[in-house]
Amino acid sequence: MTPTMTEPALVAEVAAIIRQSAKIPARVPITSATRLVEDLAIDSLDLVGVILQLQDHFDVVIEEDAVPNLCRVADLAAYLAARRPAVGS
């Protein structure tokens, strides 16, 4: 059972972490197509916090070189899906 790039549960989990870490109000929708900087106005400091939270939550390392390509929530979800440890459930 391999996770797909846009696995809804993973996208929702990533969106929740982004919302909490960057203090995005609940009224602001976050979908797989949401862009971190353009749509959510996440600045570089908040982005560092988001990356650190995602790394801790998913137990993965997000390579510094990859960050410029992680522009949308779906990009982050796909990156994490490809690198997170397999789950036995």
C-alpha cells in the first residue's frame, strides 16, 4: 500500500501542521493547491518553523536544497510521502 502524491489524509495532516505552525486563521482555506508564500503569506521565518514541525512530526529530514521546490501543500505532502518511514497499520 503505497501512499499517493495527493493522499487526502496526508494533505490534511500537512495542512494542519502548516496552519498551527504559521498561525494561519481557521477561516483561511488550505488545500493541496495552496501556495505557501503567495496564498498564505508565509515568510522565511515561518517557513523554517513549518519545515521543522514537519520534520519532527513525520520523522524525516527535509533537505535544504529541496525547500525552494516545495511551494505548494501538495509538494510538501509528496515529498514527505516519499521519505517518511513505513507504517505498519
